[in-house]
Amino acid sequence: MSKGLLTSQIDPPTSIYKRWFIKNTQEKHFEFLIHRQRWLITNSSLSNRCFCSN
């Protein structure tokens, strides 16, 4: 009986941590994509201005 209690007490924090880790990783990846998109837009618009001014 105590063995069952120990495993039930250990498993939930692990699954909570896994869910948090997956969510955190997905959010960081999403932020990375947003920053990359902004960087690409900024650089492409800058390069277009340079070509237009020449």
C-alpha cells in the first residue's frame, strides 16, 4: 500500500514538469520564430531601400 502511495506522489510532479517543459519549449520556439520573422522583414526592407537609393 505504501509503495502505491509513493509512486502516486512521485509521478504527478514529473508529469507536471514534463508539461511545463514542453510548453516552455514551444513558447521559446514560437518567440524565436517571431524574432526571426522581424529580423528578416527589417533586413529585407533595409536592403530594398539601399537598392532603391542607388
